[in-house]
Amino acid sequence: MADHLLEVRNLSVTFHTVRGPVHAVRNVSWHLDRGEVLAILGESGSGKSVSASAIMDLIDCPPGQITSGELLFEGRDLLKMGREERRDINGKRIAMIFQDPLSHLNPVYTVGWQIEETMVIHGTPRARARAETLALLAKVGIPNPGQSAHKYPHQFSGGQRQRLMIAMALALRPDILIADEPTTALDVTVQAQILDLLEKLQAETGMGLLLITHDLGVVAEVADRVVVMNGGEIVEQGSAAQVYANPQHPYTARLIAAAPGKGEMPPDRAPAPPLLAVSGLCKRYGEFTALEGADFALAEGETLAIVGESGSGKSTLAKCLLRLDEPTGGQALYKGADLFRLSPKDLFRMRRDIQMVFQDPTQSLNPRMSVYDLISEAWVIHPEILPRAQWKARAAGLLAQVGLLPEHMHRYAHQFSGGQRQRIAIARALALEPRVIICDEAVSALDVSIQAQVIELLADLRRRFGLSYIFIAHDLPVVRDFADRVIVMQGGRIVEQGSVRQIFDAPRETYTKNLLAASLDPDPAVQAARREARHAAKVPA
Amino acid sequence: MRKFLTRRAVASAVSLLVLIVMVFFLSRLTGDPTQLYLPVDASLEARENFRNLHGLNDPLIVQFGRYVGDLLTLDFGDSIRKSRPALDVVIEAFKWTLTLALITMVLVSFAAIVFGALAAFNVGGVFDRIATFFSLIGASAPDFWIAIVAIVLFSVNLGWLPTSGTGTLWHWILPIAVLFIRPFGLILQVVRGSMITALSSPYVKTARAKGVRPRPVIFVHALRNGMLPVITVIGDQAAGMLNGAVVVESIFGFPGVGKLMIDSILQRDFAVVLAAIMVTAFAIFLMNILIDIAYAVLDPRIRY
């Protein structure tokens, strides 16, 4: 058998934790060849990043322990090499980029210095490294390389930071690039550019690219082959197209089925009197205008999605509606009163009606309060809702409604999984019997299968209680499945609004079109066709 | 930066002014200055002469104006004890204290940063145990006790070092060693904690993935990030020492500001006390600005 560029054989890694040993991966085997893109697909906790960490010698022992297996790089086992030899390979032969480029770049050194360092520690003279850094910056599309090299990471945008990481990783033309969720923290249009860049650089250097991701769309866009992981084991591997079209393992089939954006879009709703009518909403922070002249209405029982990229003003809008942040101008009529001019007493009453569910339940739920405390606090603050004697029963009822076991109400948030925590946050919001729930990226941090369940729960609550949602999201497929109407925002302004069908089937604005075009379809065949079309469009130009 | 420094200077000038007002009125609240400045058996005539001479019969506001005017010309009056301008006496003592504080703080900072960083790199290892040991001693043993034990052991019993006073380099060793222990334990713990955070940060992972060796990972990548909370504590400790290491200076007969202040208070040399307060206040104000500058130098995200 011919040697692969990189081959992982029967790798098992165990982490020793206070709660006992955790088998992060068990008997994992896969291989990567030159010029190939291999994706490792899995949800959180599937162990998809562990083999990459093992290859880069990033597993700390203790608590980690590689209990069995071989990591063959050009036929030699990395695990049998000394520390020194492995450091020579890291960065030079095998390089890695990570999910969140801001925290993975050292904040106190210039980006030029950090890119140079990769070369200098592997023996390139400082002066040559400096010259090559400028060439690299130009290659990954950083404007003004000369000046940019002297800037610090925080002075770049998210997409540029990932470009900087790529420049740093590719400085020594490694044989293998490992990319761990390289586009997860980025906006869709930026994601498309980064994937494009990686593809271009790979074609140029012929390196092997190992892509770790949870996103079927990313797999469809770039991967040749895919390894699907679940619970520390490989459940399936094969070509990306084959795995998508004909999944062999029930887990893969479930994962593909859970991918949003394929269902029937809801029919357009008949015009209804607005429950909430916002006009001319503005928010300025000093000189900076975060939100300008926002006009929209929300009807009873309607789901209004607000989509846009980071910095478009979607979260500012939500915070202004709840008066968590004071708007600079405009009005918001709710039940005949202007939310922005309520007296403190009326504002207190209004807060019962409009509730919020945040993106990260780990941070939005107080870790020192039990689930019962979190839910019943609503009734402590608004005692008119429920007499004390009924609190226990109602809390149990709410937990059952969101699909949790009522007997778990004395547990704390950290004892639940991410999806369960978001259910707790929803139960907490429901305790106040609100009319409107604002979900600020409420399902963005969840795995697709969990995401689908939470969306199902929200839809069910909408049917049962006639709730209205303002659903803030950057993920278009989820919006397509769940919303009735969509607002598209860019740079603090609403650029387009309409029904889901109108926005997704017949977008009017260029920005909306670009946003939709950049969104990745989980089907490799669809993505291949789109790429074909893109390349065809580029050639005449 | 210049704007920030100006703003800082103005703010500090206001605090200094408040301090001046407080010192003036508090010293007047302690009673008739002639009771303080003149011997108990001084005659009424002598007291009246003293009042006229120092303008103590003028309205309080006039006295205050004169007092501030003198301050602006850096005239604190003469030391009664030494019959020399109080400021000269204080500055002479301050030089000693400054030297002592500077040497001690440089040694403490260097040692604490190196030991703390190494302790953080290998939690539970040798350096970590040294760190825990010194922090415990620093936190639990009072410095006057350590000072006395050190004199008994090294000066009296072993006869290696002088018991007190100044003159040779040997005289510096015990005061520095005793002053060293408490801040060393404290700063060590802060360095250790902040380095544990820095070493587990994503950018350190990036450095390791680049193939950076352990020593530069600790001392280049993590240390500069881990230094910010440390700077604050170092500044706080240094301020304490500038204020006069009263106990240590007194025990070792070290002619610094701390000892000078105690002696002057005991001997009612108020001109010297005032001058000493103003000089140390000014020094601490300068040091705070240095700390702010150090912050901005270490962390490019901080800009004033």
C-alpha cells in the first residue's frame, strides 16, 4: 500500500477529568493526500477536532492521553518523534488555522511580527522573513501590506484576521493545512471569500487541506471527501457527493435531514393590524450611527426575521425595543403607547409583554440559580401573574412545555446540555406570559439537530399561544424555514423587507442577492453547479 | 497621549490641592501651634512673639493664602530640629527611601515574574511550590518580626551583616531582604494566576502550532499579555514603599522618609512632616502616570 501524505490509524484519546475518563476519540482512522480536501464533519462533542490536536501536539498530557494509534506523516509516526522534531514539523510542514482568529492572534504583537515569527523560528533570516511577509499579506488580499504589517490584530475586520491567520500558516508553504472551523465566526459573504482564498491557495501549492467543520454547506462547497464523526467515532466516510446523496449511517441521514432551508416556505399572510409599529428608530453612539430610520411592523402571531451581517444593527434594534439601550429617536407603538416614552412604571409593565432569548444561554442564565429560581424569579418581580402557592406547579408545567423533565427544576444550568439550556431560557421567557419574544441569534450556537428541535419548539409555542417573534439571525436557511416576513439590514439601515417568499425567491436589492448567493447549500451538487456558474461569470471578465 | 497626560496632571493637581487644604486645616485643628512648636515652659511673651513672627494672629484665610504661596515657591519653612529648610531635609531622606524602594521593587518584580511564570507553566511543579511557600510567609509573618529575627540571626549570632545604619553595601542587604518578602509573595501569586490564564489562551495554542519553543511561548507570547494585572499590583506595592517603609526603616535605623516622618511627628517638626507628605504625594502621582504609560506600552489596545 502506497504511503499517504498523512494517515491516522486507530487513534484513541482519553481525557482524565474530575468526573472520570472521557474517551474523546476511539479507533479513528483516516488519511489525507496531497492536493486533496478532506472534511471532518461532526457536531459539538463528536471529537472532530481531537485528531487534529493530536497531530499538532496540542493535547496536554495530563489531562489528555493518547492511548493507542499511529499518526503517520509521510510514513513516519509523529508519536514516536521527539518534542524537538515535532516542533520542526509544526508550522513548517503542517500548519493550522482556527475558528476565532481574533483570540488566536496575539493581541500585543503586530501582525507582521507574528507572520515573520513563523519563518524566523524555522530558520529564515529576519530580513528575508520581513520581505516575504509583505508578499504574503498581498497574496491573501490584505490592503497596503507595508502599513498593515505594523498594525495589531484588533485593527482588522474578522475576515481580514482570518486572512492574516492563513498568511501566517502558509508562510513556509506547508504540505498540510489544518483548518478548524475556519469560517464559523464569519459572515456568509466573508465565509465565501475565505473558502475561495483557501481553494485558490491550495490549487497553487498542492497542499493537503484538512477541514474540520459542523457545517454541511462548507463540506458541500470545498470537500473532496468527508469523514462523519459522532460520539468520538467515525460513523461514515466517503466522497462528499456520495455521502450526501446516499448516507449509509442513520446518524448521517439524520444530520442531513436536520439541515435547515429545504422545507416549504409559509404562504404570505393576510395583512393584519400591527401589534407593534416602529417608525424612524435611530440609535447613535457618539459620532457612530448604529441604526438609522428603521420602520417596520409586527403583527399578532407573526414571525419577523431580521437578517444581516455583523455590525448591521440587528442587535441594537432589539436592545432599543426592550429599552435595554435608549434609542436616540423614533417611536414604537405597542398597544397604542409609545414604548420609547413610557414612564418607568409603564415600562415595568411593558417588560412583561416583550421578552428576550439571548444567543448564549450559558452566559444569560445565572449559574448560581437553580432552574426553578430562574423561572420563578419572573413571578417574584411581577407577583400579579401567579399566587405563590402555584409557582411549583406552573414551573413544572413550563418545563414540560419546553420538553424538559419537571423533576430537573432544582438542577443548575451547567448540568444541562446547550440545547436544554436554551429551552430553559425559553421557559424563563414564557413564565411572564409575553406577547412578543425577541430571539437574538437564539439558535446560532446550537448544533443543527438541536437547532431543528428548538425551532420546532418555538413554532409549536407560536401555534399554541399566538406568540409573535422577532427572530434575529445571520443564518438564512433557518430564517427561510421559520419566519413569515424578513427584514434585511446593512450598516444600520433596513435595505429590504418583505415576505419570506418574496425575499428568498425574488430579492430586489443587490445586497440581499449577494447575501443569498453566499449562503451555502448542504447539497454538494447544488454547490458544484453554483461554482460552475461563478467561474463561468468570472472568465469573460 | 499628550491629551491624556494633561488631563491626568490636572486631575492630580486637584487631588494635591485637596491634600494641601486638608493638611493645613488638620494641623490647625490639633490646637495652638505655639503649644506644638514651643517648649511647654515657654513664657507668654515668647508665645506672642512666635505668633507675630509666623503670622498666627492673622485671619485663617490669610494664613492659608500665605501657606499656599509658600508651597508654590517650594518653601515649606525650616526644620526646627535641623535648622535647615524642611524641603532639603526631606529630599535628603527621600533619596534613601527611593533608592531602597527602587532596588527592592526591581528585584521583587524580576524574581516574581520569572518564578510566577514558571510556576504557571508547570502547575504543581518545583516553582509552583516555591511560589506557594513565599506567598504564605509573606502573608502570615509580620515584617517587624522577620526584621528582628533576621538581625538576631545574621547580625548578632552569625555576625555576617551590620545590625543597622548605613555606610557600606552590607548595610543594604537586610532592609532589602525584609522588604522583599511580602510583595514577592503577593506579586508572585498575581503573576502565576494571570499567566495560567495567558498560557491557556488561544493565541498560545497558535504559537505552539507554529512550532514556537516553550521558553518563548512563556516569556514572549504569554508574558506580555499576563503583565497587565501585575503592573497594577507592582505599582500599588511600590507606592506603599515610597510612603516610607516606616517599620523596616525604624528597625534598621535607615535614614529614609518613613523614619524621618516618625521622628518629626514625635519631635513636633511640622514643617518637615508637611514637606514629607507633599513630596511623597508628588512621587506617587508621578508613579501612577508611569504605570499608565506602561499599560499603553504593553497593550496596543489601550490608547489614551
